[in-house]
Amino acid sequence: MTELEKGPTGRRRGRGARERILSASQQLFREQGINHTGMDQLCAAAQVSKRTAYQHFTGKDELVAEYLRRFDPSVLSGVFDRTDLTPRERLLAAFDIPPTTP
């Protein structure tokens, strides 16, 4: 492998990019909030190009949905696995979950 095939830290480009994006989103969303974290900043923290980020997630809404799915999978997986809703609708539906009865 040549130096041109390696990413900024010497790792191969594209390998593990999805997990790096999710890891960076967890850190930045927690520290700054979802609305204050931009895709440019997220891509820089994950060491991926915006093109790579959008190959893994069609937009920020989809990334946030995956972030929330991992945040509490026992509650939110049913909402985020729905294919009849857009990513934005899934995000909104996550807050419409009825409370469980004791």
C-alpha cells in the first residue's frame, strides 16, 4: 500500500469509516448537542470526507436516528427499524412512544 492509499492517521481509508462516524457523533452530540454539531465538524472528527459520510448515511437525520437507536436499543429499535417512515419521521416518532404501564 502506498502512502496515498492511507488516511490521515495511517489507517486504510474506508475501513471502519461508519464506526468512526458513529463514534464521533456520540462524542460531539453529547458534548455540544445535536443541533450545534455540523457535518463538517463531524467529518473532521471522524477523519472521513463528506462524501464518505453521505455514502454511509443519507443525511444528518439518518445519522441521528442511528445514534439514538444505539443510545437505547431496547426502547427505540422498534421505531427506528420502521421502513414506512422517512428518517425525519422516525426521529419524531421516537418522542411519541407511549409510557409503559407498571
